[in-house]
Amino acid sequence: MKAFVVAKYGKDGARAAQVPEPTVGDRDVLVRVSAASINPLDKMVRNGEFKQLLKYKPPFVLGHDVAGVVTRVGSAVRGFKVGDEVYARPRDLRIGGFAEFIAIDQDDVSPKPASLTFEEAAAVPLVALAAWQILVDRAHVKPGQKVLIHAGAGGLGSTAIQLAKHLGATVATTASTDTEKLVRSLGADIVVDYTKEDFSKVLSGYDLVLDSLGGANLEKSLTVLKPGGLAIGVVGPPDAGFAKQLGAPSFMGLVMNTLSRKVRKQAKALGVHYQFFFMQADGSQLRKLSALYDSGKLRPVVDRTFPFNQSLEAMAYVEQGRTKAGKVVVSMVPDGD
């Protein structure tokens, strides 16, 4: 089958290839890929940024989001059958959405939201699961709380704004002049134009900050939290909880804590908290999210769709910062269709 693989770690390490179709285990569903989407995590995995913790062995197929049609099910699979339209964020070490077929553990798969096209559905799993796990599972956002979501026009930001509003929060976000109208339409109550204002000078008393930028932006984010507030970073620095989540040896937890020592110390001095977040595959949560998409509570934001044979160009488009809003999708049109 056709696929895009990481032949070696590094910026120039991905290429098109012919690879064997995946084997289907007892608990697996084989999905004919209709569409996939690009995530910053694809670049990080391609570049080997997590290779001490996520031990992918090149060559491996890239791609963390997928939507498609079930073509085969393993003997132990319950709840899925051939012909079902599904979407998923396959678990770590079993990714591979940039291919004609992918075998996915049944626990990671959900029926596709009926109201979404395959291209729209492919834009959803990773960012929607991340938003859910941050806002619902980790931060327990409640009505009336104040949440700051950075980069509100991005794939994660545009999803998190909508979910935070659904949970009853007052939502602030950072965005450019060009995307202010979009983020307001998604539910943002307060929009700070980062080209004109410093958010840390105009916001205060927040219960939660979701930071997808890191560095100085994360450090400033700590200052807008109320005492006891929480800043969650999705680009780092990682902490010991990340190593524990991935089942890494205990010494890796010490390494991760060293990497995040500065920001954790700053947070402690301000009476607030910092945690690193790395999402997990979860088909049951995707089912809950499907209902929110089908009810109109959430909607995907798609910036542009590339044909499958331009998957590397799609990745470059994202890396170069050319995305205006939302996700970039790769659409598979099988030969002969």
C-alpha cells in the first residue's frame, strides 16, 4: 500500500513508500483511510523529539489522526463491523494515518460523527481528545470559571474554546487581528490581539491557562492565574507525570522534572501550578465528543485540504506557519474511485 514513512529521524526523514498492509490482531479493526490530518506532534515524532520515551523504529508510518471505513475486524472485536464509518487517534506506537490502510485497537476507535464529512472528522480526534482531557479530566472546568486559551484560532485552541464554553466557562483567548472574528464565533468572550496587546497586562484572576506556545508565553501565563490556578502546557517543558504516563523508567521522571524545574519554581513562587499534558487515545471519549459535534455544540475548523500524494507538502505548509486557522487535512481518494 502507499504510505508516508519516517525512514530516519530528522526534518528530511519522511518520504513516500510502498509498505505491506498492516496485520490485523484479534482486537483490531482495519480501516481504509479516507482522510487524515496534520498535527504538530507529527513533526515532533518525525524529528525524534520523544524518541527516548516513544521508541518508534524507522521506517514507520506517520499520522496521528484518521477517518475512514472499516474493511476487516479481528476475532475479538465487538461493536464494529465491515462498512462502519469511524474516526480515531490511534494510540502511541501504533500511529500510521498517512497510509491507505491502518489497523487500530478497537478501544481507540469510535463511530464517525454522522454530521461530519471524512475530511472534517479527520481534523477532530487528537485536538478534541486533548481539549476534553485537559478541560474535563485534568482541570475539571466548572460553570463560571475563567479560562485562557492561547492561540485560539489553532487546531487545539479552536476546539478548546468551544468545549470550555460548553462547560460554562468564561473564555479568553489570544489571536491575531485576522482571526478575531473566527474565535468570537467559536465562543470566545474576550479576545486579546497579540499583535497589539500583551495578554499578561490586561488579564488576571484566571482559573486555568492552556498554553500551546511555551517559553516566555508560558512564563507570562503563570502571572494571570489566581492563587491556586493551573497552567497546562502542551509543548513543554515536560514533567515527571509525562514519564509516568508513558511507563518510562523512574530516572526519566527525574530528567523530565529537571527540564521543567524553572517553570515549576516560578509557578510555586506565584502560588500557582504547572503541569505538562500529553493526550491519550480513547475511543469512549471520542463517542462523547461525536455527540457534541452532531448536536452542533462543537464544529471542526479546517484550513485547507491536500490530496494524499501531497502529504509531505501538507506537513511543510503547517511547519512554515502558513495555516490561518484550524487544521490541515490530507484527503485520500483511492485509485479507481
